[in-house]
Amino acid sequence: MRCRPASGFTLVEILVVLVILAIGTGLAVVSLTTDPQAVVRREGQRFAGALEYAAARAQIRAETLGVDAAGPAIRFWRRDPDTNTWRPVNDDDALATRTLPEPLEALPQTYAGRTLAPHTLVPLRPSGRNEPATFVIASGAARVIVALDPLDRVSVTLPPAP
């Protein structure tokens, strides 16, 4: 009489499956865990790109634009030359109002060497001669400084340690 081969999985096959599941779970946990500093840095880079684009657009289209950062929102504005009033930029997706993910906040910090209050509009002139300005994107202890220099270059840096 012949013995039938046992059906089922071997111990080695079960261990291989468990190792694969452990690696997959580890990768999922790492990808789902958010680093607050990385999120702040990413949003700072996004804002820096929009700010640089707005400064270039102001020159190309010969229009005065402005940026206002307060709390969770960043808004770009256009000055109407006829009425001399500020209106939100609605015709450009890159400059549309951006609401930051919770719990991030954006605040203006300085303009032309002076400290700014929230909701202060920072102008971007068509001449391209802009005063230096800085903004802070923060979430708790994680923060970055977005700086616009007089040559319309924008940088994102970590603030100096206290």
C-alpha cells in the first residue's frame, strides 16, 4: 500500500508568507505615519512655487498682485486699476485660494524689514522691484520660513534654533 502525500502547506511556506506579510505591514505603517516637519516642508515648497509664479505673472501681465496668509488659508489678490480695490485671483488655478491641511497655519512674518499682522496683504509689483518678505508655515513645533527676496527668488528654510 502506498502512502498518500500529505496535503497542506509546509512550515517553510507558512514562514515565507508571514515574512512577506510582515514586510508589507511595516511598509504600510511607515507610509501612513506622517512626519509633521515633512508635511510643513511640502506645504512650504508649494507656497513658495505659487509665490514665485505670482511675482513672475505680475511682471509679465503688468499687474499688481498681492498675497495674504492668515491661519489655514493663503490667498492671492489682484489690484483693479480702475477702482483701486483688491479682488481675489479666480482665473488661475495656481493662485486660487489654498486651504492648508489641518493643523497647519500660514502667517506673514515680515515685509520690508517690518513685522506684519495676520491678513496683511504683501504686494507683488509689476516692476519686479519687490520688498523682501517672509512668511511662516507651521504646525506645532514644525515650521519653515518662506522668503521672497528683492529679485523675486523664493526660498524655503528651517528657522534658526532658539
